[in-house]
Amino acid sequence: MQNEILLEMKNIRKEFPGVVAVNDVSMDIRKGEVHIIIGENGAGKSTLVKMMAGLYKIDGGVMLLEGQEYKPANVLDAQRQGVNIIHQELSMMQNRTVAQNVFVGREPVMGPLRMVDNKKMNRQCRELLEGLGIDIKPTTMVKDLSIAQQQMVEVAKAISTENKLLIMDEPTSSLTQKEIDNLFRITRQLKSQGTSIIYISHRMQELMEIGDRITVMRDGCYVGTRDADDIEMSELITMMVGRTIENVYNRTYNEPGKEMLRTEKLTGLRFRNVDIHVCQGEIVGFAGLVGAGRTELVKAIFGFDQAEGGKVFLEGKEINLSNHSCNRAIQKGMAMISENRKTEGLFINMSIKDNIVQACMFDKFPNGIVKNDVIKETAEQGVKELKVATTSIEKKVFNLSGGNQQKVVIAKWLATNSKLFIFDEPTRGIDVGAKSEIYGIMNDLAKNGAAVIMISSDLLELLGLADRVYVMKDGEISGEVSHEENVFTQEYILSLGIEGGKAVEHKSPSAAESGPKDCQKGGNHAAG
Amino acid sequence: MQQVKEKLKNIPGLIWGVLVIILVFIFFAKGFTKYQNILNILSNTAILLIISCGMTMAILSKEIDISIGGVMSFAGLGGALFITRFENPGIPAIILTFAIGTGIGLCFGLFNGVLIGKYKYNYWLITFATMSIGYGAAQVINGGNVVSGFPKAFRNVADSKFLGIPTVVWVALVIVMIMLFITYKTRFGMHIYAVGDSEQCASQSGINVKKTRILIYMLAGMLSGFGGVLLVAKTNSAGPVAASGYEWNAIAATIIGGTSFEGGKGGLAGTIIGALVMSMIINGLQLMGFSNYWQQVYKGAFILLIIVVDVISRRKKKKAALRRVYKYDEC
Amino acid sequence: MTNAKFRNLFMKYSRLLVMILLVVFFAAATKTFWGPDNWGNVSNIVLQQAPFTILLAICMTLVIVLKGFDLSIGSAVALISCVAGMVLNKTYNPWLAILAALILGAVIGIANGILVAYVEVPTFIVTFSMQWILRGIAMVLLGGKQIYDFGPTFRNIFTSSRYTFLILMAVIAILMALLLSKTVFGREVYATGTNQDAARMSGIRVKRVYIMAFLINGLIIAFTSVLYIANLGTAEPIIGENFPMTAIAATLVGGTAVSGGSGKVSNAVIGSLIMLVLTNGMIHLGVPSEWQQVMIGAIIVLSVVAERGMQKISVETV
């Protein structure tokens, strides 16, 4: 049974405007195995599984499910044929109960009037959740659950149908240890029932724990498949990155300069009592689970969200938080590359030119009258500087690949006089070539004296680039690690993010006291 | 029992503010509490409630149908022109009259539903356009004239009494019961909520979102058409702008009843109260002797006010919910 | 490549083509619309009707670029006309009346803007409620009466030359076109209409943009109201009931998309002309005027359907 093939993929190809996301991938999934797919951000893992789940149509190649040609028209069709996916992003109905969410679209009905049988639905849901060891009442509203609990409800929902193949796309990125253990138990249980599972993850040690086979992808291509039992971690990393880590992250560390940003007990909707500081010439990373409050923190610093308490100092001067806005933040020298490139970073239906000049108009045209030649010049300079691959600055940005789109966003901010750059997941959905260019830009910014904040869920990236890494858990800073400490490792940072560092505290001196990397206490500490 | 509690929770604090207004009416509006006036309020509520059912479904699905007034006017006039052909209409003719009105509503609803549900055109714009088409068509079919003086048998559907209560109220009761059943007890009802709460989730869970939306607009259209004919029977006149403003009363009734523009939240149970409140307010303003003009100003201001209150309270609740997810309340 | 270029060129001027075809059609099909011995009708359209429709369509364009609608324009014209008419009636001073109109227009605009920007109520709801309130106030003020007596000077200012309305309209249209294309504010409007979150992230003060846009909107409406009563010679509270419909139809027919972020003054001008030619031509064809409202509704639906069709055909050449 272990070696029977469930799903076979032959020469699968998928293109998006300007980029080949999945290129000529052939692989197979066996019955009753846990198959792990790994790769860096933008390697094409998610695109590949989304094609299996019917979310994307394939542009080339064939898929065979149990020997029959498999061509799902949509998610529903895929589900009918026994392929189900648990998404990376939650899509739950917030104002409905857990049971209503689990059984949406297939509510049990009774009687000649086909009334919805709420009792039966709640009972079935309770049985399902109990069977999975999830301690949630079926009648609870989903909005009252934590993000991790919602993720588990999603898992329950996916499992409640008959599946031949269950795809989990980074299911653990928002889970705490307790839920991760539970998820692994469920995974093993499903496996013993003969369900095949595809599991996408960034976290290496998870793979070893539950995987049977591991497939590595890089730049949209298939690199290789190995049995989990006989592969070394170092070999996997080499397969993933395709070269040694050092030469991707070409980081030149500088002596940190004056303090650029400092927060004191900063509190907002999803974070509280955050004390951080960032100096000129530094790249400061933020690690943590999805939903730990990292994005909300930087959005409050940038003025996009309202902070509720605490203080923020920029170059030693306090920012008036009650009167803070993106506009003021930009005038004071901040720049933010948002994690949602398409909804917050770009005007997707506008030209490259219009996108690049959007943030520098106030500087360049103080009297309010626009000069077209200045705009053109600025845009052309930005395109040249960042090597955006395009034939014209008039091209609409939705025609560009993810990497080039991100470069347009960065070009927008380089056209302003910013001194503090906030990068939120800057390499998500970007091919490796563009990625190393973006790393290069970040390094150059730091070298030239700008302060850089970088949020990333890719720990390798943080380890390769950051001077220091703050780890957040449940909205609070749970630790700080400098690149000069010997605990600057994936395992330690992960443990801080998941457990709050309790399990491993004895290994490290209290991170907050790590003296060597504090900024030079320069003259402009006036407000402090 | 749990569900009843949930539904009660969904009735917002707005109701308390409204109660104050009603108290003012009780003390200052002459004859507000008289038996005859209460019957009057009830029969005014009846028609508003019927069309509010459609509006509630539309708003639950995170959209809106403002074609209601136009559809009502056109359907009412269509039915009126039919029934006036009879000196002494029998029951079949009366049923046919209502069927014509409902059918006209159905056509409009189908048109809205297909364009909005299937082809995803902007719902504001499409229902706004059909509203205009409805009013325009009502002008066209009778040259802009008002029809009045209908056979007694037809008027009796709305304008007589059964057990001391106007028949129009009984008619509305039957329809509301059916609609309550549909929205709370059927799969389709569940799907209205699902589509309004998260369209993405609904479609990924196998709900036919297009079909659901088309059905919502069809039902809303049918209810408006039926309500239009009922309005003719009740007022004994049918004019091209007879139902002008009903869409906004229906929106107000829905929002007062706790269904919010956020979609997927609230329900018909609240709308019943909302419609009653709306009728009381209109009635109270009349009794307090405000001219039609002032009533219009107050009504506009009032609708704006409740919508603003709804939006602001929703924003607060959302923040509180976010915080709850992060368990900050415990700290 | 040439094919694609040709197609885009065609798309760009398709509306002009539609208008020319309509004019030719009505001129051929009816004797009264436009003929060698009948210039009156067309000059009437251009000099007496077009300025008003175009000004209202420009207002609507500004709001639709911001992804909204303004349904209060009709009632706003009614209220402002009544107030200006009353001031004229009392003082006979035209400049005082214009000042009063502009102040009232600014107040209405700012009220709409604040509700949209700060309370984040959909523009549709705000402006529709506002419509009730404004017309109600107009009714309360005049109680269904009309005002005729504007004093000796007022109408002379605007009607001494037949071209005054056209010229004033052209001045405002050019100013608006410059505002939208040549100023930072104009770029902010397009950015906000395209993507409000991205606009905020880029440092655009979105709330200010909304309020400013509605303020400008209110001022143009006030100006239009003054022109309107000058042209009509009376002020009464029931004028302008069809204005929002007509303006929305004209804007959409002109090619401004309801999805926000696109649309120009030239679109509003050409769209208004198409609507005027169509409604006027229908009357000359003998279609009863009752059909007009049905037709405008149908045109709105058709133009959004056509817009999507056009998007599918158009190809990007750069």
C-alpha cells in the first residue's frame, strides 16, 4: 500500500504575468504517505499545491489521480474527487458558529421541508472535534476563537469530508506547540487510515518528525525527492538554496550608528508593551508566528494603524502618537514596504511611473503643481537603479512579475528621503534572482547609514541578514538575539516564538541585556 | 434555546434610543396610543415589513437592493390597471392581480440578480438603474396618471378586518412567517449568511454563490411586487411614485433591527421590530403636526443618524473582538 | 501590433464616433432635429442645456473617480437655488446671492465629505440621506411656492450674451481638467480612487482628499445652481429630481469606470453630449417624454455592461 501511487504529476507548468511560477515539475504522491514539500519563499510550492486543489488551472502537463486524468475545474470539483486543501490564509465566517463553519454548504437537513437540523449539525461537529482532541464548543462564534484555534477548526473542516489527499499549506505558521503536537497526532491518524498528506513547511525539524518523503523545490523547478529517514539537514539546505547560504546574503555588518527609532511600552490593538530600538546602519529582524503582532506593530509605528499607548522616538524626538499618520511618518523619514504588495504597496492598475512618484510628490512639488518631466525623470531613475525589467515606465504594474513589482515598491521609497526603512515580508512570492537583489538593496541601505527593520517568516533570511532579531509572541517581545551570540540559530528563535523562550531560557543570557549591540549613545538623546 | 439567546443578543442598543423617541411620542403626540392609531401603525408596518424582508436578505448578503420603491410602484400600477377591468372581480381575478404584481417584481429581481450575482456588476448602480426603470415604467404604462377607486373585493384583501385586526396585517404575518422559515431554517437561508459573511469561504465550501445571490434578488423583487399591489389595495390608489421612499424606510427598518452593512450579521427577527419602530416614528411625526416637508428632513436625518451609529458601534465591536482573540482582557 | 494600435485608437475615440453617428442619425431621421433651415434645436442643446449637464457630470466624475456616487446633487441644486432666489428676492443684489450660494454649497460639500471620510459610511447612503434632508429643507423654506422676482440686474449678468453659460462652463471644465491632471491634488484623487490603502501608505491624506473633493463638488453645484435660476428665471424646491440619474448616466456613458481611479473631464463632456443628443433626438422622433427615465436607467445598465466588454477587447500596446 505504501508504494501505490495516488497522484502523479507530469511536466506541470504554471505561468503568471512576467514569471514562470512552476516549471516542468514531475513528481508523485504515494498512498498513505506524508509528503513534505520544502523550498524558499517563492520556490513555487504553494502554486503547485494550489493547482492540485483546483484553485489554479495548469498551463501545461498532466495530473493523474489513481491513474485517471485529473483536471479539477475548481476547489469544489477537487473536493469531490477527494483532494482537499487547508489554506495558508484563514477563510472562515467570523460571525457564524464553529459548527456552521464546519458544515457550511452541506448542512444536514431533515423532514419534508428540508429544514436545517441544527441539533444534528452541532452533535456531529462535537463528535468530530472530540475525535480530533480539539477542545472547542461547536456553538462558539468563530470570531471569539484565537487564530490558532481557528486554524484547528479549518483542519477539522477539511478532515470532516472523505479525503484521498489532504494538502496542508504551512499549517503551523500560527500554531503554538500544543496545537502543533495535536496536528501531528491527527496527521499520523489520517495516515494510518490511508489518506495521503502533502505538507508544506519552512520548519526543518517538523519535517523530520512526521515526513515520509521530502521533495525540494527551487525557483519553480523540481530539485529532488528523498526519503526522510536517510537525509541530512545540510543536504536539504543545499538542495533548497542551491548554493551555500553566505553568498546569497551578502551582508557587510557595520558598526551601528546613532539611534534612529526607539519605542517605549508601545501598545496597540495586537501588541503591547513593546520596547525596541533600531540604529543607523543596522538591519533589525522581527521573527515570530503569523499573527504574533509584528505587522501590526510596524504599521502603528508607520502611522497606518493607531497606537493606543506608549511612546515612539525617531532620532531621539518623540512622535506625537495621537496625531500620527503615514503622511507625517513619511515626512519624518520613514518608508514602509508592506507585506500586502498588491493591496497596500501598489496601485496595481496604474503605470510603473505613477507608482514610483506616489510617495515623493509632496517633496518634489511643494507648490502643488505637477511637472511631468520631473515625474518621468524620477521614474526612469528608479527603474534604472533597481533594474526593474520592463520595456517602458508606462507599463501597468499588474503585468510585472512579483519580484519586479516589489522593486517598484522599493523604488517608490528610494525616491523619498527616507532614513528608516520597514520591510514587511519583502521576499514573499518572489523568485530567487530578485530576492538576492532585494537583499543587496537592504544591505546597501544599511551600509549607507539608513536603519532597516525587516519582518520575515523565513528564518534563514533573518539569520543571513539581520544584525539583531527581535522575537514576538502573542503581541509581546519574547526575546532578542544578536548575530554575535552563539544562540543566533533557527531552533532558539523558533522556541522564543512558540514557547516564549521558557523551555530554553537556561541556554542563553537574558537577551535584553545583550550589551554589545546597543547604539552609540549619541548627542541627540534629548527627549529620552 | 442557545439560538434564541443569540438572536436576542443581535438586537442592538440602538433599540433603547428608539424607545426614548417612542416615549416622547406617547407623551407629546396626540392620540398616539389610541386603539385606532395603533391599528393604523400596525397596518402601515405590514407593508413595510413585507418589503423589508427582501431588503434584509440583500443586506445580509453584504449587498443592497434599492430598486424596491420603483418596483413597487410599477408592480402596483400594473396590478391596478388589471383589476380595474373588472366591475366585480372574483377571487381568481384578485389572485391574478397579485400574481401579476409579483411577476413584475420577479422579472426585475431576476434582472438585478443575473447582472449582480452572475456577472458581478456594481449592485448600487444596477439596482439604482432598475429603480429608475421601475419609476419610469410606472410613468409610461399609465401616462403618468393616478388610478383610484378599486372594487371593494380587491380592497378587502388589505382594508377590512379579521378578528378586529386589519387583513393587511394577517397577510404580512403569513409572509413573514414564510420568510422567517426560509432565512433561519433552510439551507438557502444559511447560505445567505455564509455569502454575506465571507464570499470566499462560501464558494470554497461548495456554495453556489451566484445562485444564492440571484435567488435573493428574485425573492426581494417578488416581495416588492407583492407589496406594491398590497399597497394599492390598502390605499385605494395607484400612482407612478406611490411607493417612493419605501426603499429607504426598508433600509432603516433593517438597520434598526440589527442587521448591519457588514453582512452575515443580524436577521429577520430584528427587522420585524425595526419595521414597527419605523412606522411608529413616521406616525408619531405626523401626529405631532410636522408638515410633510419637515417629516422628510427628519426622516433623512434619522436614517443618516442610525447608519452612523451602526457604523461606529460596529467599529468598536470589531476592535473589542480583536482584543479578545489576543486574550488581553485577562491581563 | 498595428492591429492593436488601431484597436486602442478606436476605443479611445469610440464615444466621439457614437455621438457623431447619433447626430447623423437623428438629423437624417427627423426633420426637426437638425437641418439646413433648422439650427435652433442644436444651438439650444449646446447653449442652453449642455452647460448644465456637463457641469453636473463633472461633479459626478470627481466623486466616481473616488469610487463613490453623489445622489444629492439634484436636491443640492434645489436648495441652493431656493436660498439664492430668496436672497435675490430680498436684496436684489446678485453678488450677495452668489456668495450665499457658494457658502451653502461649501457647507453641503463639507458635510458630505466629513461623513464619507470620518464615519466611513458609503457615499451612496450619505448622499441619498442628504438628498432627503436638502430637498426637505428647500420645501420647508418655500413651501411649494416659486420665486420669480430676482431684481433687475441678476439675469442680465448671465443672459445678455447667449454664450455666457457655455463660456462659464468651459472655464470651469478647463480648471477642473487642469486640477485633475496637473496638480498633486489631482494625482491624489486618482490614487485614492484606485486603492485607498495603498494611497494612505504612500502618505496621501485620504480623508482630506475626500473632504476636498466633496467641497469642490459642492462649490461647482452652487455655481451651477446660480446659472440654473438665471437661465430658468424662477427658483422652486422641486427642480433637479432627475439630475443624479442624468449625471451618472452621462459620466458612465463618457467612459468613466465605476471601479474608481479613472475618468476625465473630457469623458464627462462627451458623455453629457451623447445623453443630450439622445434624449433630445428621441423627442424629435416622437417618443413620449415618459420614456426618458426608463431610457436613462437602461443606458446606465448598458454602459456598465459595455465598459466591461471594452476592457476585454482593449490591448495594452506599451
